[in-house]
Amino acid sequence: MGSLETPVGVDVRDRLLATAAQDVVHALRASAATVYLVRPEPPKLMLIATAVVVSSLGVGPIEHIPVDDPVYATAAAYRSGDTTTAYSIDFLGEHPEEAISIPFPFTAFSAPVGGVGVMTAFWINGPREPTAEERRQLAEVSGRLGRELEQLAAQRVPMTPPAVPRVHAAESGLAEGQGAAAIDNAPLVYHLHRLAVQLNHVSDGREAAALACARVMSAVDADAMAVTQVKGDRLVIAAAEGCSHLFLRELEGQLLISASTPEARAVAHRRQLTYAPGAALTRGRVGTGDRDDYAWVVLPLLGGSGVVVGTCSIGSEQPGISKTTPSALATLLGQALERTAADGARHALAQQLQRTLLPRALPQCAGIRSTSRYVPTGGIDLGGDWYDLVTLPDQHSVTALVGDVQGHDIQAAVVMGQLRAAVRAYATEGHHPGTILGRINRFLWESSHLMCTCACMQIDLDTGVTQLATAGHQPPIIRDPAGCYWNSNSGLDIGVPLGVDPDSSYMVTEAILGPGTLLALHTDGVISQEETQSDIMEAAIKSSGADELETLADELIRRRSNRMTDDAALLLLQFEGPPVHARIRQLEITQNDLRGAHRARSAVHGWLHEWELGQVAEKMELLVSEMVTNALIHAATDVHVCVRGYSDCVRVEVRDSDVHPARQDTSPLQDGDPAESGRGLLIVDALADRWGNSPSGRGKTVWFEVAAEPSCP
């Protein structure tokens, strides 16, 4: 493919692999042959299909094989260093999900290729045992190929396998009973079949488009390809490969109603369009845009309902590209984009509903710092995990709690929202945790048949005295600055889950917090009951440190990878001590406040001079202005600014309601790009002593710290 750079020598390697696979198909009269190269990178050794020769059936190999798999002939040959045979009846017994990839009975016959890979031949239509001559021939071809690859490796030619194998048609007359025309189309049939299998498992339109680009460009030897999705009255790029920057800028956000581009015409007329090399409408689309000798075909992508959901544009030096790109591609990709768009909309709706039922942002109180995380399950189910932090009317106490309603459906989510509202009402009235749990227990028993576990604690910010009560839930984790953990077995009663017995009462246990104490309230999705809380917390602290709640919360969530089937709710707190001398200020900026950044600068200027920290005011004002501007423009939500003054630093937290993380834009500026677009985080990275951004509540928090330098008298 002309637009993609290939490492020196890899084309020579690929020709050797293809020739050897052709020799095996010819000598063994096989239906297909594949050369696998080993990928040594973690997490495990894999054998990756690199060159495939197929007959007209287009039936090829399993493309990724773990070296330690017990039933693949390919893996056994690599481990043993000898020829190995396996049959589909045994293979599919261990891997029934692969029946869709190779739907015929087959025999796989493999031999090692030096120490770098394996050659595997396939016969279809029933098991057969290779003859002694066939064993000798396969071993001979594989051995010769191994020696040739070793010579190339000595010349520093990469042996890294590609993401998509190079597929070749079995040469005419080599496979029994196959017509030449059918054989010529075998690579395309192979890739379309594999693409159809892969598209069944994707849930994102961009992922589907990227898979299509990789497969189709390899199948038809294309030089460039772009896939778009229809979003309202515009086209949005889903994936692109080998295209010029100018073409992509023209394509992204293209207005369908007024554009006269090939893609807009394909959508309007609902038919395939072809353009000869040098056509005016397709000039400058490939690579650097300095050549015009490419033919283009533009396909409208139709969903199952017949609606155009996107376009697929393919450019190639081969004039006959339109004849080798069947309508089957448009059907496959169109239906995949339609399905993923519908799944994405349902998933987004479920997540939006779930997040709406959670706190928009946690209250920021003097004497205690807080952050939260909520991670839904991977599907589109709703969950009942929840958390909250409530400031009591006296402003000197807070109530923190976390709960888990039974089920993963809309009813669980609704009950969760009702319980959260009830808890806030009871906590605001000043009730202690035992009374709060008792009242919401009766409320749940009377209003729903579901159960709920819950842990509740109330912290006096002046004294550090904490009252705790639980209803069938894991106790909170309490860790003092010395690394000692509060023993939850010393008098804490794990009460009956809420909604089981309307007359249940819940015992309150007391603990005393010192400055610097960490507290974590969580559901099973973060730390399960089978795990030791202190061990998980210490491992997370060792990895991220205990002085930054945001990074610690991220690390605790990262460690839940083996519990992705359950929701996860985490409320992480740090008691800073009595708030007598605490310095904290907050500012709310509405989404449409055109002077929001100016107000933030002015407020920070005043606060820092009030705290006698005027020497860092200029730097802090610039950083706050950048962060607030970024949030107002890119998040397009209200913004909350919290500034805390400590003895050694000033900390700023900027929160918005956009769940997408803020990202540094380090890409070079292109002609027409706004000079200041996306560069705010680069300024923060350069000027702040520490900074980060993390999901929090319904959105995210971007925070930074600057060392405090007291003003000169």
C-alpha cells in the first residue's frame, strides 16, 4: 500500500512467507496454508498469522493462537519443535466459539519454522492423517523458510507480525476443483468473512470502522480509506488510513445538505460512485496530497432499515478498485455502524440516568477533603451502587455513606435515587447514622421489595469524633497517618440489610480521627468481601502515594479489573483536622457566563492576597484562567472552582459535568488551527508543581498545586 511506510526488508520477508505457503498448498494439495510468527511481548506469547494462502472457499486460520494452548496444532508444533496434527472435532470441543470462523470439518498439520514461527496446512471436509511424504515435504519447506528468516533477522529485518495478515490466492490450478476466477477473489472473501465475524463483537462505531479499514485495505491493496458516520446533517470521521490531512479536514463535519463532495453525493443518491485517477473531486486525498493518480470508489453505508448511516471511501493506484469492492462490504459495515450507534445510544442513556441519580459534585468543606468514583458495569445495565457526602446545617459535621441496592436494572437505579434523597433529608435533620439507617430501612421495606446494604458515618470536623453504623455492608476503611488501620471487629455491629425487617435497629460505634486520617467507603465492585481491605489499600498507596486523593482513588479503581461485572462506588475522604485555621474558598461559574474566566482570576487574586500569598498570585491566576476557560468551552457545563491554602502550597480544583477526561494537545499546529486551541493543559504542566485530572461525581476534576511563597512584608 503506497501510503503506508513499510520497514526496510519486511517486503522481502513477506514475499518469502507467501512463497513458502504457496509451496505447501501445492505440495500437500491443501485448502489453505498459514505462516505464523511469534509475538514475544507481554502479557503472553502469541503466534500471529502473518501470511495466508487460501483457496476459493476463503477459509483460513485462527489468526491469534496462545503458545500455551493445549489443542492448537500450531501451538503444539512451536512448543515441541516437531510436526503436529490436530482435528476440528477436538479443537472445537475446547473452542466452540471458533466454529463461525472455520465452519467446515478440517485437519490442521503444523511444523515449526526455526525459532520464529510455525507453518500450518489445512485440509477441509473431514479428518485425514498426513502421509510420511507429506510430513517430509512440510518439514522441508518449513525448515528452509526458517533458515531464510534467520538470515533476514541477522540483517535486522523485523520479525514483528502485522495486525492483519497478508492474504494471497492459491495459484491457479494448485487447489483441486477450484476455478481460476473464484481463486482470485479468495483473499477478499477471506477478509470479508473475518470482518463479519469481528463486527459481531464490537460495540463502538469507531472500532468497527477501524477494523474495516485494516481488513479492506489489505484485501484490495488500497492506498487510502476513510469511513464516516452520519450524525444529524453532518458526516463525522469514524476511521481513516493513508488519507491526506487536507482531505480529512474537508471530510470532518461536512454539511450534507449543501456539500457537493463524493461522500455527500453518495449519501444523497444512495449509490456507489467511482472516480478515475486524476478526477477533480478526488485530487490530493492520499498521503501528502501531492499525487493525483489514484482511483476512488465511494460507497453509501446502509443500515438494516435502509437508512444511510455513513460512507466508505477507498483510494488505490489500481483502476479496477470498484470491481473488487463488493456491495457486501457496504452491507456489513453499514449494519454494524447502525447497531453500534443504537447500542451506544442505549448505553449513554443508561449511564446518563445513572449519573444523574448520583451527586453532581461533592461539597468542599474546611477540615476534610473528598473525592469519589463511580464505574458502571461494561454492559448497558443500570446499577444500584451509590454514595453521598452531606454537609450538616451547623457546617461543622458531615455525613458520608455508600450503598448497594440489589439488582442491575432500572428499578434498582430508581430505588437508589429514592434512598439517596431520603438519606439527605434525614441527615440534614441532624440524625445520627443508626437513626438514619433505621428510617430508610422502614422506608425501603414499605416502598419496594428490594434489599440494600449501606454503610453510614458522621464526622465532627472540630473534634474528629466519628460515629459509624452499617446495614449488611462492609465497614469503611480507616487508616491513620502512621499506616495503622481501625479494627472494625472491635464493637462494630454489621446490621441486617435494609428492606429485610422493618423493625431492625442499627448500633452506632464511635472512632476518633486524627489529622491526616484516610477513610474509604466502597461497594463490592471496588474491594470484595473475600479480599482484605487493608492489603488492597496498602498496595494502592504503595503504587500511588497517600497524599493525593485523586491518584489514590484512580489506583483503587484500576485494581478492580477482575470485578468488571459489578458496579463500583467509592467515596474517599481525608480528615485534615479542626478547620479553625483552614483556608478554603469556592466559586460557581455558570455555563453561559462570558466573564467566567475573568471572575475566577479576580477571585483568586483577592483570596491569595488575603492569605498573604501574593507572590504566587500571577501564576495562579494564569492557571485558573486556563482551566476555567477549558471547562467552559470544551465541557460546556457549569464550573465549580475550589481553592485551598496550605502552609506549603496552594491547591485549586476545577470541576465540570463532562465525563470525558481533559487531555493535553501536543500535536503540531496545522494551517487553520486556532493557535490557542487545546493548549491549556500544556501551560498547567509547565507551571504547576503537581497536577492531574480524574473522573469525579457526574463529571471530572482537574487539579493543580503551586508551592506557597509568602509575600514579603
